[in-house]
Amino acid sequence: MAMNLRLDPSLEEALGREAARSGRSKTAIISQALTDALDKADPDHPAEQQPLVPYAPYRMVYPRLELPEGVTSADLINEQREERLW
């Protein structure tokens, strides 16, 4: 289920720092916090949360690919699509 969440600026900043520190997505952090809160509220009926894909933290990749001037990632994607059509 998708939903919107409004956070105070200080909480949003703290969430961003934790995501960068831990390598987890903001969504994963919020989801785990909500699961923990629900478990504490009713320990006899814990919130079930089974990830659809195994957890793999986000990592920066180096070296980063530098595209030539005037070329966008959309251009590269469209090239691949056109090759598959022919």
C-alpha cells in the first residue's frame, strides 16, 4: 500500500541521516519503526512483515559512469529499446 507521510523538517533530516548511515532506504526504516511500535502495542498479535525481496543495502558505486555531454540516461534506455524492436 502506498501512502503519503508528512514529517517535521528535523525528523525528515534525521531520517535521511539514518538512511545514509545504515545503507537502508527511508521506507525500510519507517516500516521497521511502525512494525516495532505495533508489536509493542499488542505483543500477542505482532505485525507481520515479510519482505518481497531479500534486504540489500544501497551502496554507492565507484567509479561512477560519466555520460558524454548531451547524452542522458533516457537516451541510453531508448537505444536499448530500439535494438530490441529490430
